Amino acid sequence: KFAMVAPDVQIEDGKGTILISSEEGETEANNHRKLSDFGIRNGSRLQADDFLQDYTLLINVLHSEDLEKDVEFEVVGDTPERIGPKPSEPTSRNISNGSDDGAQPSTSTGNQH
């Protein structure tokens, strides 16, 4: 649902319990367990980090009896229009890395006049 590539998910329980690790095989034993097995209940919070895409989600878990038939979960709340890094990030990285890309078009434009 969140288009994460290699997420790390931990419970915000003060212990840093990891549910899903981006390290292969590290949390494979958790795949068939229920959230309740980890003490996650109505009101619990999870933090999901995707290092490769440089974004983090805070997930509030809310129990509901009102889901439609065969629907296991529903994502609601404020979600960005486009999941992933902000469009301004690559531009700021190019500038901070001293990229010459910005100077080249103005030089070529000047030569054309």
C-alpha cells in the first residue's frame, strides 16, 4: 500500500521492537504472526522507514469492526499525493554537490545569441 522498497518497521513501544527488517531473513519468522502477538492493539504506533527512498511513515493502528466483507485493513488519513521522496530533493542535492548542470544551459544560451 505504501510502495516501500526495503522497509524497516518497528513498534513505538520504547523498546524498539522490530517487526520487519530490510536485512534479508532477519525477521522472516514474523511473517505469519499476527499484530496482536506483538502486543499491538488499538492505539499502537508503528514507525516504517524506507532508507532507499528516504522517507518515514508513522502508522497509528486503530481497531475497527466496520470493514467491508473480506477487507483485512484500510488505510486512512493524510497521505501524500505521491509516495516517495519530495520532488525538490534531487534538485537540492545537485546544487549542494556543486553540479555544473545549472551553468551549462546559460553558457550555451549565451553562445547562441
